[in-house]
Amino acid sequence: MEYTANTSRYENMTYRRIGDSGLFLPEISLGLWHNFGGVDIYENAKKMILYSFDQGITHFDLANNYGPPPGSAEENFGRILNRELKQYRDEMVISTKAGYRMWPGPYGNWGSRKYLISSLDQSLQRMGLDYVDIFYHHRLDSRTKLEETLCALDSVVKQGKALYIGISRYDEETTEKAIPILNDLGTPFIIEQQRYSMFDRWLENKLLQILEEHKKGCIVFSPLAQGLLTEKYLRGIPENSRAAKSHGHLREEQVTREKLDQVTKLKEIANRRNQSISQLAISWILRHKSIASVLIGASNVDQIKENLGSLNNKEFSTEELKEINQILM
């Protein structure tokens, strides 16, 4: 049966400007890091993507290495896009990244001009696209001059393969170096993607301030600390959870008693706010007006629905923020 999008999909979603650019993102975006690869169930991935779009989630974030195996998340997304969502392409913001190993030899990794441009060509082919809306360099490369990497990003815009440029997982010092270089090139660099959650607050030290000063946006991933900021692990490690998977990025030893005690205390605040722990964690991030969007991951539609509930209560009192800070110290 042919898919037709929900006609009221934009009514309950708020969109935030990325820095001072003309591009807006939904406050919650869908990341395809896990559960959209070749080892996963295609029909489940399709349900999650279509449900997200029906709720006003217009931004879908990928990378060349997402899977497993690497490249398979882009392939699956491309199938869904071209079979179900093709007529809505201009309503969507699609991003991908390059920076991790994709093929053998010295040219399939890091941040050289050769790797970045050829990787984007491959990503476009996998997704069946002429261009992506945002193309990121995925991580720092100490072996390649920063200027070479940034000029490659500039080139893909001039070639019409990307509309905007982003960087991901850069430190504060390199971000400050990159901004004037990209400004001098006239590159539409608008956004940085970083890890951020209640359990990982390093952005607050300096990077958010740098991005705000230069009118660049920020989008964050792992808002639930790979599932720690949910009730999932309060009664042990469930089968098929990220901590139980051999290819997951949350290790069993990271599920500590200290973290679980903090989650239990945060649950009390969430209950008072009529929120789940995950909803509390996401709405707490969105208190930063400079954060354009929160990237969520999901293994099923119910998790997406749960995370969208965080948008119903985004305001915090001074007392609530103080109590949360005391728990997280």
C-alpha cells in the first residue's frame, strides 16, 4: 500500500534555527546509528522512519559507517526514501558523515580530500540521492592538515553534493581554528554534532559558548547516555539491550551502581513533572536554546513516541535545575 504522510505532521513539532542560517531542524531528530543496518529487521526500520516523519521529525541523520555492516543503514534508508518518501524529499533534511574506516588501504579512513569526496559519492549512491542537506566530517584527523579537510568540505558544496557543512566530535581548539577558515572560503558551515547528556556535560565547559559566539548551531547525540538515562537497567541488563549486544557502544561495566543510584533519584524528579526519565533527560537538554536538535536513537516506534513526549514539558524551575545538578555532581 502506497504511503501517504500524516497531514497534521507539523502541528505538534517545534523547529529551531541552526545558528544564524536559514535552516531549521525539528527539536527531535532521528539518528540511524543503531537498528537500521543490515543485521536489523528492515520492516521495523521502515516503521520507525515513517512514524517519525508523520510526527514532524523531518531530519534523519546517517553516516557512511552506520550499520552493521558499514554502509547498510544508508542502503536501507535509501530503499525507504525511494519507495515511500520520494515525493517528500524537499520536506526532509538528510545528513551523512565520513571519517571512520570504510574500505581497506590508506584512502578509506580519516579526513583526506580523496577519502571525504569519494565517501560522499558512495553515500549518495547508496541512498539514491543527488545531494545531502548536511555533510559532516565525522572526527578529527591529526594526520591530515585541517585546511585540506575543510577545503574538501567546501568542495562538495561547490560540486552540488551538499547544501550545508558540519563538523562532528571536534574539540574546542580545533573548532575555533576551523570557523575562520570556513568563513574565508565562504563555506556554509552551520552546525557541529557532539555527544551530550546529563552524564556527559563537557560541552558546557567552552564549546557551546564558542558556537554561540560565532552563531553556529549544535546538534547532540546520545542524549540518554546509550540508554542509561532510562528505566531499562534499573532491574538488571535486559536481553537485546545495547549493553547486552556485542556490537553495541554501551559496555556492561558502564552500568554502575553509582549511575543507577543517580537514575533512581532523577526518576523522582521526573515523576513530579509527569515525565519518564528519558523525557526528563531530553527536555533538560532542550533548555539550551543554542542546541538546534536532539538526535534520538530507537529500536521501535514506542521508544520514539516516548521520546517525543519530552516536548510536552520543556520548562524547568530554578529549584529543579539545582536539584538535578546536585544529583549529577
